[in-house]
Amino acid sequence: MKKLIFVLSSVVCTAQTNQYMKVILSKKTEREVSSYSEGYGTFYDAGYKKPGIVDSLGTITFESPYKGGILHIFKNRFILYSEEGNSRKSAVIDEKGKEIIPLDDHEFNTPWWSEECIISTKQDREAVYDFNGKEIIPYAEKIRFSGKNRLFVLKDKKWFLFDLNGKQLSAREFKEDYNFDNDKALIINEDNQNEIIGNNGQPLHKFSKRIVNINAYPYLITQNKNTGKYGLIDTEENTITEEIFNDITPEYFGKKEYIYLTKNGKTTVFNKKDKKLYAQTFKYLDPLLNNLFSVYNDKLKKSGIVDLHGNMILPLEYDFIKSFTISGKDFIYLKKGNEEEFLDKDLKNIVGDGVQILGFYPDNLIIGKQNRYYRFSVEDQSISELKNISQIKNEGIDYFNILNHYSKPLVCRNTTNFYGILDGKGTEIVPFIYEDIITFGNAENEIVVKKEGKFGVSNFQNEPLKEIIYDKYFWQKEVLKLDKSKKTDFIYFTRFKNNAAQL
């Protein structure tokens, strides 16, 4: 118990993960805490078949008198469900069970982003309340969230635009509940034309052509109704390309400098800066730096680098090419067999020959050379050795995707043959006390640790999630299965949030 009290008090001082808080609070309350976030957890009492709320210190703040459930919306706001026979009622409550919106035969709809208001559905009609229980918009035929700060309300089969304070922003009648993105929405107006409106419903642009995508605004993707082909125009309806392409894709991530137009297995790149089109002989292109692109050949299953004009800068002989931003500078990583390079803006390899790059981090690299390991600075190409490290497990290149820009912390073995984990700066974050540490694919935050022949589960924050008492473990997609004496326990994976604070 003393150990548990120490862990709980440490919550105030350190940022525990939500998953670990579930473990701590389950032990403290002797109830199964199923969720935790923003200072509160919810549990279900299997004996009484009733839910409750617990705070971060393990104090039970509310036990429901009803059979049903509790859904944590945000901070100290929850939805309480009462289920008696065929009757189901709902309420919005605070952490102590005070009814903010009274228990009634309504259901609630709140998107993940909204901490401003919630939609109540009752007898096939809908209303909007704020989280203090004030009615913002009275019951209407339908109400829909549109973007992060707008609502469409259906009255007499016509849609009207409102803000989250219940103010009607326009007397204009809309045909549908359109969606706003970046304060703009693509609609079909009264004349059956495509039109872009602003956040208050005001007209911004009208078009004679059919617009199907405004994500590259101020450039717009059009589609010919007869042929199904795509074209590109600007907001003044000036033609960038005729409707001759099989597909047109804006760049959704990164610097968003390009639009990709595909036809007959080849891609043309539209550069937003100089407003010009550049034909390529490849289908698959990914932007790198300085108007360079990695390209991929299906037949060869190899990648190379071309410039915006289609000139081959590096041949199609690489297994993997990716851009990284380290210390605010852009670089290109190349892998060919066991050979690795890290190129600067002048395409100079700054790490030298015979180097293995094991970790890419916001401020530096972790590299290996001749069985020794170093922290590498891209600023001055200086290195500092990681002392007493005899091996670093290489996670490989499959980890990286559009959401994983940098490496996870590194599983290492020290010179006394024990395993631990170092972060991107070479700091020990999991002590070197284990016989082995096993990580899992993609972005999983959970790790299996082995000690004295038994297995347990921890994470990259060094939080003990399952005791080291299990004989076997199995990885089954989103869950870890742990076996001990014919008893099986499960733990679900959470995502590793790859940001600078954790690195």
C-alpha cells in the first residue's frame, strides 16, 4: 500500500499516461477503471452493475444509482446513462453527479472537438445546449455540427447557419448541411451552381464548372460530368489545366506546395509558387526539399530522386528515401542495401561512409559505426559517444509514415548484457535491468520486458502496466495476450505520440 500511495502522489509531480493512470486507479479503488483522461476516470462496479467516476488521486467522486454507463466527454463533464428494462435515459453531469442537463429520454451527440455545446435528440427532434445546461438552440427538425464552430439547423425542410452561441448568421436558406473547412464551404446554390461561402454564409466565389474539391484553395479541382475527367482552375475560374486527368490530388500534409495530376500512369506536378505545370515520367512522387522528389518504379521496386523538371538526380537504385527536418534544417535519408546516407541541401552526405543511422530525432541523429554508438549533431557534424552501449535494436524503416516523423526511443543493450531504453538525446528513460525488451510494430507504446525468465508489460515512459509474472506473451494485432498458469490477461495497445517532449 505504501508503494501505491507513493505512485499516486507522484501523479501531481509527473505526467503519467492515461493508460497507467487506469492501472493505478484500478488498484486504488479495487474497481476496473475503463477510461481516464483530463483528471478523471470512469469505472464499472461488476458486483452492483453500476458505473462511477474517480479523480486522479483515487477518490470516488460519484457512484451512479442507476444501471447503465458513464461516458467521459471532457474535463469534468460526463454523459450518464440509465438503463432500466427497455427504458434508456441520459443526462449530462459533472464529476460529482450533479445533473447539468437533467436525466430524460434523450440522446446526446458531441463530436470530439467540441467543448462548447452538445446536441440533444428527443422524440426525433434536436436542440443545442451548452455545458452549463443552457439551451442555445431550441428543438428543431435536425441540427448538425459543421466544422469546429458552426451549426446547420433544419427548419421547415430548410437549413440555416448558426454559430455556437445560437446566433443565426445568415437569413440564407441552404439545400444541405454543408461542411466548413478553413472557414470555407463548397455548396450548391439556388441556381444549381457550385459556390464557395465564408464562415458567416457570405458568398465568396461562384462557378459555372463543377467543383469537387477545394482543399487546394485558391486552386480548385473540377470534374467533367460526361467523361469523369478532372481539371484545375483558380478562384477566378481561369483554367490551369483542361479536364483530361484521371485524378488530381492536393498535397494534404507538409508544406502543401504542390498539386499532383495523374494521367496514363504518369504524374504532372503543379507548383503553387510559380503557378506552372511540370510533366514527369513517374506515377509515384513524394516531395523532399528544394523542388526535389522521390520517385518509385513498380517494376524495379526501387526509388530515385528527380527534380521538378523531371531530370534524374539520383538513379532508381534505392530501397528507401525519406526527408527529415532536424534542428530546423531539411535533409534526405537514403538506404541501399546496408548503405545509408544523410544528404544536406547540397546533396552532400554529412554522416560519412559506413555509418548506420538508428534514430532520427528533432535535434540530432543516433548513429552506429564499428560497433560503437554516438549522438550526431547535424549543426556541426560533431559526435558524442553513448557510453557502455554494446547494441542498439534497429526498428527498421517500416515505422515511418505521414504520422510518424521521427523515431521512437531506442532499445539498447549495455556492456553487462542488460537491456534498457534511451531517448533521442541519449538519456536513459528505462533502466538497464532487463534480460530482454520486445517492441511491437508501427506506433505501439507498449513493450514486453523480461526478467528472471518471466514477462511483463511496460511502456516507453517506464510505467509498469503488467507485473513481470507471465510465462508467455502473444501479439494479436491491437492487443497483447499474456499467459500464466492457464490464466490469460489482455492489454490493449495505445499509440506512441511521437513529439519532441517525449524525445
